[in-house]
Amino acid sequence: MKLYSSFILKSIGQSKNPTRYLFIATLAILGLTYSVMILGVYLSSIHQGLSCLTWPLCPNGFDFPPPKYFYEHFHRTLVFVLLISVVTFTSLTYIKIRNQSLRSKLTLATGLLLIQIFIGWFMIYTKLNPLVVAGHLATGIAFFGILLVTLLSLYHQMNKVKQINKE
């Protein structure tokens, strides 16, 4: 049983309990994703989805936004932080981790996030066309879903390693 446990650990990473760290990182990215989604829903509910027509940043650039653009600017800034987090995490899985399943899920998540950002731009370009908005929401849910599946598979992997180490 120790040989199997060692094989699983090496297939996930090089430290003694890499799955735990991967789980925490995925949970943080999932929390950030949820925050971006909630802020996006809030923007829609207060009808400020088109308050800032320049893309990717509002007219103030990286400066602190005026109240008129605050929520829109904050939403886009969070998306930028999320993009950096997801691309970095996916890149690290290709460099440090040998688990093909995790790589595939994170690559799919990265692709969905890039599509989501493009659709976000297209929403502004089309001035909130309902079909484009629906696509933006659907892609966001798919992105959240693949991150949730990734988190659950890491949780399952952590429990499997714990059970093997107990035996």
C-alpha cells in the first residue's frame, strides 16, 4: 500500500501533501470567481453594466475610479486578478505537477475564462445585447462549474491519500 501511496503523491506533485495546497489554491480561485460573479450580478441589478464604455479599463485607467465607474472598474480589476491567478496556477501545474486530469481541468478553466473575458468585451460592444449577456452568464457558470469539479476531485484525492496512509 505504501508503494501505491507514493505513486499517487508523485503523480500529484513533489511535496508530502501537495493535494492540500492545490485544494487551498483552487478554493481561493473559486472564491474569487464567486466574488466576480456576485459583483457582475450586482452591476446588472443596478443597471450600471454600461457605465464604463471603454475597455478593458474605465477612462481613469489604473487610477482610483470616480463613483460613477467604481463598481464596473472594480469588477474588471477583479477579473484581471482572477485571470492572473488562473493562468499562473495552470502554468504551475504544467511545470510542477504530473497529474494530467488536473492539468486538463485547469486548461479548460483557463480557456473558459479567456472566452468569458472576450464575451464581456463583446457585451459592451453590443450594448448589452440579450443573447450576448446570456452567453456571458452561461460561460461564467461553466467556468465556476469546472473549478468546482476540480476542487471536488482534489478533495477526493486528499481523502484517498489519507485512507491509504492510515492502512
